[in-house]
Amino acid sequence: MKFNNIDFDNYFKTYPDAKGFYGRFGGSFVPEDLQKAIDEITDAYLTICKSAKFIDELRRIRREFQGRPTPISHLQRLSDSIGKVQLYAKREDLNHTGAHKLNHCMGEVLLAKYMGKKKVIAETGAGQHGVALATAAAYFGLECEIYMGAVDIKKQAPNVARMKVLGARVVEVTDGLATLKEAVDAAFSAYLGDYKNTMYCIGSVVGPHPFPMMVRDFQSVVGIEAREQFLQMTGELPDAVVACVGGGSNAMGLFSGFLNDPVKIIGVEPLGRGKKLGDNAASLTYGSEGVMHGFNSIMLKDKNGDPAPVYSVASGLDYPSTGPEHSFLKEIGRVNYDVIDDAASIDAFYKLSRLEGIIPALESSHAIAYAMQLAKSMEHGSILVNLSGRGDKDIDYVIERFGVPEV
Ligand SMILES: *Cc1c(COP(=O)(O)O)cnc(C)c1O
């Protein structure tokens, strides 16, 4: 399929280019010594990802450990409550650990094992990436070190406990504001100090090349499965596919299965409390071009051009930039991006729970809320949503802050 002069038949062979660019987005903007370490990961990945042994092992792990393929569920009662349009969910909440993040963590740690590394390192904000990586490290028997801001450690006690139970070492970062940004810096410097034995594992389709490409490739299993399952269930393709966008990994996973199809694709960003800078994390919608965390993309900046403080009720979505491939797909018009605020996502959280018996993560609730709106605006057809994770982690917070609506 051709779209805006881009040949989508060969899309994955063309993007990213050898330097990690999707159009002018992406690349690798890091200090020279760090670049050397990262080049080693790129070279290893490009070789190992083609080996039959690696592919077979990853397939077996997905089947026997993660419980893949995850099903697609027809959301019959939710659809009926809106009108004629049929809603479907790709159930990444049923992937082991309850979210899509394990898809790329298992790939990254398997790669680390093939590279002969002894240890994996990462930062984590809300702790979801830390838990997924600690799970993968436990499975493969590699050491795991997670850098986390002191402020986040206090806020996210259950995830800190999970990481420790899984055998990871949680390193408290007390510099600066003691949140995600400082944790990223601390994790990178720890990696640099020991990169012979260590592999750095990123939590989304962000960071310097090759991470956006590698994480997309590992997540593409979601879109490949979903396309085949949807065809089998309904005999056709969905009219639209929808996913929430934080860094953008669950969205790239689903979207990559449908880029070359006549299917509308929509990424949903968190509008939080509103349009004002600091009240949302809708980077593609309100941001501008810039470099942060080693890559060029669209980001939310403060007055000095630094990453702005961001907010969303869903802690997995509050990141001031987005993966470079999303910036590219937005610019060429292949994917549309829109926003959903806190209130609409809380409403969707309860609707899906009560009409379908599925409690969604607050991140995924943004995608569900958007799909419900879209369904209202269509006469007929079908929409497939990526249900990126389950909402058990959010229940206490939702009840405390928003209460439980009467039945
Ligand atoms: C982390 C997370 C997200 C956001 O990350 P992406 O990289 O944008 O997918 C979305 N949903 C869930 C359940 C998450 O844990």
C-alpha cells in the first residue's frame, strides 16, 4: 500500500534507516563513550534477531511462559450500550504479569543472555517496567538492578516490593527532584561504568537507536497475532485500531500489524486535567520538536526548552515525549493522534469493568474511552482496542480518589 508517497509494502525494511532515523525523528544523541556501548547492542541485535535459535526460543517462551497468544475478546455488552459499532479488545492484560511490557522485556533479556551479559539495568518511574524486567531477569537467571527516584519509591510501595520479591536490587536515587529523570541519569551512568557485563533495557519505544526499533520489533507480536485473530473471528479487518500512547510501545506493537492495511489507526494521548502545560502529557498533540533522553522527537518543553513537568491520572502515560516512530507516523499522516482526559478514562474504567467483567489499567482505559467516543460517531463497523494491561494496580487509587459509582 502507498500512502503519502511512502511504500508501506517495504516499511519495516526502510524504517528506521541505518542510523536509527524515521524521517528526521529518532537517531542517537548520546556522549561518545556511551555510543560505543550502544553500538555493541545494535550490532548484536541485528545479527542475533535473525538467528533461528533466538527466534525459536523467544516463540517457545511466549507460548509456555507468557501465555501467548493472548485472545481477542468481543466486547458485546459494551458495544450494545453504545449502538451498532462492534468493539473488540486485544487482551494484553492476560499476558503474564498483566501487561504488554513483558513482551519487550523477555526479548531484551534474552538478547542480553545471548550477548553473554550477567546483569540487566534499567530505570523505572511508576515501577511497571521495573517489575516486568525483574520478572524476565528472574526467568533467565540474570542479575537485575533497577534505578528509581526516592519520591517514586515512596509512592509505589507495592511495585518496589514486587521487584524485591523477584530478586531485583532497587537502587534509590536521591539527586534533584528524585523522580524518573534522575533515575534515567543514574541508570545510564551505572551502565557506562560496567557495560562489558551489563545490558541496558529500555521500557518503551524511546531512547537512542536501536531501542525504539528493538522494542517495536519485540512488541509487534501483538499486532501480528491481532490481525490474524481478527480475520479469523470476523472474516474482515477492523475499520479502526486504537491504543494509548505513553512512550508508545503497546501502540507500536498493535499498529505495526495494520500499517499496510486500509485501516484507520489512532493513538490516544492523556489530556489529564486539561490543555495547560503541566496538566497533561499529550506530547504529540501539544509538543514541539526536540532532543531528550538521546533521541529526536516531539516533546513537551518548559520555558528553558527542557522536558516539562507532565501529568496524567495514569502514571504509565506521564512521559514528556513519545517514541520517534510515532512522531514520524503523525507527520506523514498515517496515524492520527487524539486526546482523552482523566474523567473520560475513569468512566471507561468503570464501564468496561461492569459491562464486560474486565478491569482495565488506567492507561488502557484511555484507549477504551476513545473507542467508545469513536463508536458513537460511526454508523456501523468495528474497532479493535489494545487493552494494554489489567487494572488491579489502580483499584485502590481509583476508589480513594473517585469513589465507586452506585449500581
Ligand atoms: C507502561 C504502560 C503503558 C504505557 O507505555 P507504552 O510504552 O506507551 O505502551 C500503557 N499501558 C500499560 C498497562 C502500561 O503498563
